[in-house]
Amino acid sequence: MLEFLHLKNVGPAPKMNMDLAARLNLITGDNGLGKSFLLDVAWWALTRTWARETVIPRPGAKAEIAYRYTKKTKPSYEFTSTYEAERVRWTVKQSRPPIPGLILYAQVDGGFSVWDPMRNYWTEDAPDRPNAFLFSPGEVWSGNEHCKGVLEDWLLWQGNNGRRFRMLCQVLEALSPAPKHELLPGEPREITIKDKGPTPTLKMPHGEEVPLTQASAGMRRIIALGYLLTWAWDRHCQAAKLRGEQPTREIVFLIDEIEAHLHPQWQRRIVPALLKVMSVLTSKHDSKVQLIAATHSPLVLASVEPTFDADEDAWFDLDLAANEVVLTRRPYVRHGEVGNWLVSEAFDLKEPRSLAGEQAIAAAQAVLDAAAPSVKAIQEADQGLRRAGLPDIDPFWVQWGYFKQQRTRREKRSNAKGARRQERKA
């Protein structure tokens, strides 16, 4: 398990420190503040390879990536890497590194990376052995030199109806958005007269069997995740058997924008589902799983409220303060309704409404806070609320309605007093 990442002069901030939890780690923050960057560096620290481009530090300053992860025996392995500009690389210890376990990384664009200690470890002993298995989005589906890909393997596994296909079905069941919308394989079939063979299909809730190639973006992402988790764990176990060893006891799963393409009902299930999937895959071997996920979704944050354990889980938030990116491990506070998460430190919205609604309420609130607002100011604020399309059930109407009612009563009393004074003068 990755225990910490301490970065200096690399990435969007001069310093970034992550002391990670053993089970679940969620990363939030606005676009461009470094969520994907942190996942890339975490992958490199664990595998000594880059899943995408090599991270280049700030010019002219000494850059460091310090990290520590657990291994089979104590103590944990710790190293501080420095950047060698003349060689365009980060230093690594020139000896056999301890094994961190099976490392998986799902990128937001649909790419996937796997580092398997049974097949990728210490490639100096076997130059033809790949440093890691890297799949572009297209290769996930069509395969490459390491893997046949979703479409071909699905057909082979389903045709054999063996262990791999049963495992895949279990994984898809665990990842399904709801019991009534279970992801079930359909019968393979040819789609057009130009097809060279059948295409796998998925049974849809409305009864149709849709080719995987024509499934929605959300379903395709879940299918790809389910397939690659099954493929990576199965291949790892087979390699361990061939080597006469036991499968790894530790798995680190990195996933970027865990909610990407998913409907809200799926977003609030995906983290518990992934933790369940890993348990389904590894139950026979009692392997521990660490999940490190970046998210923009308040539903993802809300979904872990029933199970979040401060001893095993952590939430990291990236913010922009005084034009500098700041990474903070925040205490996880349960907010209940999703709207409350939107106005929390995770997302920093002033109101869980439309931008027009937020601005209209801010203008109306200024009127409420004023000592003696004019009639014109009240009318303009009221018109602004209505133009913003604030629904009748919005709770702000209660406060605003009460204010207008009290204002009307005061005006009536004031007018009555004025009338009486006029009568006395007359």
C-alpha cells in the first residue's frame, strides 16, 4: 500500500504532501489543480514506470518525489527521487526494489495500466519482459500484444463458459447500477452483413440485447473496468501458479474521475461497488485493496458516508489560495443531502443552484441585510428572483416572503399613522 507521497518543486505547487489511508482515498479539486497529476506520480512511485508522459518539474529548482509503500516484510520501503534534467529522468535505487503488490490504473480517457509483480518485476533479468502493461482506450477494446481486448476475450470466455466468464459475470453484477438494471451478457451475434463474426452483446433493462460496441459511454466504461479487473487478476493468479508462488496480498487501484459518464444512480454506487468487486476477485486469497480515486462528484462523496472510517479512509482536497495550489487532507464530515456537499469545502459553491439563481439570491440577501432598503431595491430583487426561475419549492422563498410580508405590514402601519396625523392637522 502507498503510505505517502511528498513532492517538492514538481507539479502545480512548490510542495504537496499526501499521507494516505490504507483503504479508501478520495481526491477532489477544480480542473487543472493536480488530481490526475497525483495519480500519475502515485503510479510511478509504485511501479517505476510512467503510465503517460514523464512528469517534468519546475525549471531551475531542485525537485524531489519522496514516497513510501508497504512490502511483504516490515519496515516499509522509502525512497526520495530527484530529477536529472540532463538525462530527463527521475532517479531510482539501483537494486531490486521491494514489491508493492498488483497496481492498476484506470485513466479518465478510457486507457488502463497494469503492473503485475509476477510478470513485470525486475525486467533487467528478462529484457523482453514489459515494464508494465499499458493500454490505450482503443487497445482496451481491440487488444494489443499483451491482451486480446474486451471484444475477443469476451467471446472466447463466453464460448468456453468457464472460470474467466463466471468471474467476469460476478464482477459485472457487482458493478451494476441497481438490482433491476443488472449488467448481464447477451448472446453474441453479427450486427451487419459485413461482419467477420459475432459481437458480444449486453442485455438491457428494456429487453433488447445491444452490441457492446453500441453501448452507452457509461456502460462501456463499466464494461472496460470489469473486463480489465478480471483480466489483470486472472493473469496474475495464473502467473503466480506457474511460478509456484501465492498471489499478491496487496492491490492498489488508481482511478481518475471515477464517476465519468455515469448516471447519478451509478455515481452513488460506484465506490462501494468497486470495493465489493475487489473483494469478490480476491476473497480466496484475503488480499488487501487500497483505492485512490479522483472525483468531481458530490454523489461520490455522499456515497461513502455509511462506511467512511477515519482510521482506514481519507479525503484530500486541492484548492487555489492566494494564487497557489494547496493540497489538504480534510476531516471527512457527513453532510447528508448532496446539495450540502456542493456548498462544502469539496466543491466551494455558494449555492447548490443555477448560477443565475445564486446571483439572484445574493442580490436579494443584500436587500435583506440592508438597514432600510428602498422600495425600488426590493422590487428589483424580487424581479431578479423570478427571472432566475427559482422554483416554488425553493426554501429561500420562505425567507423572502416573510420579509416582504413584514415590510408590507410596516408600510401599512406607517401609512395609517400618517393618515391619522393628517386628520388631526385637519
